[in-house]
Amino acid sequence: MRFVLDQDVDARLVGTLRRAGHECWRSADAGLALAEDDDISVYADNKGAVLITHDAELTERRKVNTFGKHVRLKGQQPDAREVLEAHLDELLTELGRYESIVIEVSRSKVKVCQPQWR
């Protein structure tokens, strides 16, 4: 699977996802360090990649107008790697079930938000 990390995500997740056999890069690596969040969402979707972010506001917009695959890591940035590793198998299963989806991952669970468009 392909993943793009938003600017607010710990860059160490690149290595975590690559070691698990996935393609992963940061939005800054694609020249999008100063890009708007919605532009990064479009970029990830165009690349067939899952966007991973901590951004609650962006996630709420994607919940209302779902396109592509979007994962919000809830909690503090220093915990992101541990949270992702703990739920990676379940997250990958859910991502594989949908063409477009928003998923929130916290320490305790993976929450799938059904796609919608308003």
C-alpha cells in the first residue's frame, strides 16, 4: 500500500511503514511542505496513496466529503508510531475494504467513518 504523511505527522513513520513493506513518503518530499491540506488530500488520492494526518479539521472535512483514503492518528504526535504499529493490521484490512474512506486510529481502537458526500 502507498502512504503520504501530512506535515504534522512524525517523519519516523516513513521507516515504520517501509519496514512493513509499504511505500511511504512525506508531503514535504513531494514539494508540498507549504501546501494547503486539501491540496495534499488531492495529491494523495491522485497518487493512489493513503493520507495520514493528525489534523482534526481536515478529517472532519473528509468525513463530510469523502474522497480517497484518509487516516487520522488521534492523540499526541510522539505516540503516533506506537499507535500505528499496534493497529496496523486492522487498519490495512479496513483500508482494503473501501475505495474511499476516513479512518480514525487511537490507542484503543480503529474507527471507520462511512464515506459520504454532501
